[in-house]
Amino acid sequence: QVRLVESGGGLVQPGGSLRLSCATSGISFYVYTMAWYRQAPGKERESVATITPGSTTNYADSVKGRFTISTDNAKNTVYLQMNDLNPEDTAIYYCNAAFVGLPYWGQGTQVTVSS
């Protein structure tokens, strides 16, 4: 059974940092492309960062140079390091695992950037 559980969200001031974690079970990072998505109030869910089984990463233009996606195979965990956060980064952040068929989603973790 596939399970994705996000953690690490919270309230942070502009310019601050957070590291999101996605603990996984039932999948392999050697097979699945992992991703972080986010959805702000009133907006559609958007892709933030992806990492392929070959460790190729891709980022939305809005987060390039500030966010870093990574995986730890030993811990079965995907991370999103977020630096220099700004209010426009406020959203619910979701972990995603995709291979073939329907993707898997976590329940999301709230990130709020505010002074």
C-alpha cells in the first residue's frame, strides 16, 4: 500500500526557510518520479519541483534558486528545502509520486509566509 505523509510546514517570516519532508512507503525512488506541488487559496494546484529516478530535477521558475528537492533512499523520504520565502509561497504543499497510472498524493502541509 502506497502512503505519502508530509510534514514540516508552518508559519515563517519573509526571508526565512523551511524544510518539508514527505515520508513514503510502498514506492521506490528508483522507479517513481517524485514531486512537490502547491495550491494557494483560489488558485490551481501547481508543480513546484520534481526529481526523477535518475535524480534529474526540475523547478518552477518562481522557485528556481530558492527551493531544492532531494530524496533519501535510506529513509524513504523526499525533502523540499525552501529558502528566502516570500508571501507568494503561502500555500498547501503536497507530495506526489508518479510512475504509471494514477499518481499518489499526500494529505498536504500548510506553509504560511507572513510577518
